[in-house]
Amino acid sequence: MKKQDVRSQKTVKVKTAVKTPAGPQLAFKRKNYILLGAGLLTIIAGFISLSAGSITLAPILLVAGYCVLIPLALLLK
């Protein structure tokens, strides 16, 4: 068997481009974080109101936080 000379072999470098997946991406901007914070504060205020005994204001705050503000923060671009 012959020994191959490593120095005589040519190496070829191949550059490959790294492609990012073409799926949906979350890109939060400042207004998304503001809406998310407002939603969390509304939910906290709703639970505080619920613990104080309010049966009218607490559900309104909780529904507004969970069903309006948090989804808006996640969906708006």
C-alpha cells in the first residue's frame, strides 16, 4: 500500500450560507411591551379588586386583561 502525501492533496473550502427558517417570528417592539405591561397590571388590579369583594369591577378588569390587552400585545406588529 502506498502512503498518501497529505501535502500534495488540495483542499477545497466551500462556503455555505446559513439560512434562517422562513416561519413566523416574534418581533416585540416597544408598544408590544407597553401593552403587555398594561395587561399584567390590569389583571393584577382585577385580582386585588376581587379579593376586596368587588363582584362587578373585578370580572371586567380580568376579562379586559386576559381577553383584550394580552392578545393585542402578542398579535400587533
